[in-house]
Amino acid sequence: MAELSAAVAEKEWRSDKFRPVYLLIGDEPSAKSAFLLKLKAAVRPDDFNLNEWSGEAPGGVQEAVSAALTPPMFSPRRLVLLKNAKLGVADRKAIAEYLKDPLPTTVLAISVDDRRPEMKDPMTTAASALGGVLWFKPMKDEEALQRLLDTASRAKVTLEDDAARLLVQEAGTEWGILQAELDKILLFIKGRDRISKDDVVACLGYRQTSNPFDFPRILQGRDRAASLRQLRRLLAEGIEPFRILYQISGTIQKQLKAKRLAAAGRTESQIAQELRLNYYDRDFMRQLALVSEARLAAELRACVDLEARLKSQSWLDAGTELERFVAVMGK
């Protein structure tokens, strides 16, 4: 499926070219919101030629389709926005039906919560046929770092590498949050042309809440420093130690199963399907190559031993024992 990038769409708008539909998919809500604001500024609709609905509003989809079929009033085009849409099967079919023969003077933009394009979905298939699917994927750490550095450079400011890394480490990779933090830091340094790590520490107002389900993905890479950092944050936030231990053992079991499936001749796609891997597990197979089956089996036995010791020796500090275990797992 061919995807449309936001940059290409914006270039087309400058030439007064608009697609009949823009279907916004992915896990970057701030990026999708920014795209819709730019689209509205490019179309410049007046009140008679702008229709907006929330996908949760009763009848919103039917009204949006009806508006899309309405010619503009004293204007070259009508803009119809369907935002934060949670669409059922009937809604998606109704939109797909409209997209079979869309009104040339209507620009229809739909922002959905779907994590990835699903070509079995008739709406996505129809939007793709018109070249209007945009997938706002979560950035990797290095992508977020580079975007921060580029944005600071355009503001004629040098963002030191360790300062950028701290910002990503603490705020995550969602661009809307990162941009807000960078804007705040630029105001803080007032005329200086360099942002240091101390400036980030002084200004950082957002600290990403630790998601316990991120921990297994960090462990899979056997990055000792990152694993220990995430473990300490989970413990500081009151996550129960045995729950953390079960996540560690579950991570090892998953990798061990993948090793054995691969040895049995299963392809990567078959392994991904059986283990229910998704977009966030995109590095799973690469990380799997870092460890041997023998090492995974030994780690799993060590997990069982640690659980038995924590349950039988109440004087042990669970946090300390978990840190030792994770440090040994790392590289």
C-alpha cells in the first residue's frame, strides 16, 4: 500500500492540489492534529464550507458523508473533518461507498485511532486507491533525537547531544510533547545559542509515565543501562516486584519459544503471527539474535530460583534482587 507523507501533501497544497480524502492513521495524536490544522489553513474554508464532527458524536459519520456530497457555496471547495473517529463496520462501509465516487470539490479528512493501515478495511482500501492514507508512526529514539537536533538548528541554536538524549529519555518520542518542551527551553535560554543538559533538567516539566508493558521490549535488547533505568522507575512508581518478575520471565519465555520455532523451520512472519507480535515488536527478531537458546533456558531457570528465594526468604530486598538479576541479563 502506497502511503502519502505529510511533507508531500503540504507541497501539493502549495500548488493548490488537494486529494479527495486524507485518512490519518497511527499513534501520534499531536502529529495528526497538526496536520489537520495545516490542512484547514491551506483550504481556508469559510463558515459555510467547513463541516467538523467528532467520530463519537451520534450520526456524525452519516452527517459527514452528507456534507461531503454537498457542493461548496461561493467557494472552490468544501472541507469536511471527521476527528477522533471510532468507526464501526457500517460507518467504514458508508465512507468507502462515498469514496468510490467522491465529489471533486470536497476535501474529506478522517482521523482514526487505528494503529496501522488494515487493507481488509474497506475504508482504508478506498482511501488508499485515492492516494490519501497517511500513517503517523511512533518515532524511534534516534529519529526523535534527529528531529530535535534539526528543529533546534533551524532556530539557530545548538542542542547538545546529551541534552537531546535526556529530553527523549524523559519525555518519550511523541513529537507534540517534545516540541512543547523544546519551545519552553528556547524561551528559558533567552538569546543563548546552546542548550545544555542542565538547561533540560531545569525546564523539563513532563516526565513520561512508565508503562510496565514497555519493560519487556527494553529487556529483549539486553541493554543493561536502559533495563535498569526502567526497572528503577517501575519500582519507584510502586509496581509490585513479583509482577515485574513475571514480566521478566514472560519476556524470556517468549524469546525462548521464538528460538525453538525458528529451529523448527518457522519463518519470521509465522513466528510473529504465533507470538502475536505487532508494530512495537518490530525489533524482536533482531534482538533475538543477541542471545542463544542455552542462555535463555538458563535465565528462565534463574527466574524460577529468584521467585522461590523471594517467597521463602522474606528478609531479602526484592528491588535489590531484581536489579542484580537484570544487571546479569544485560550486556
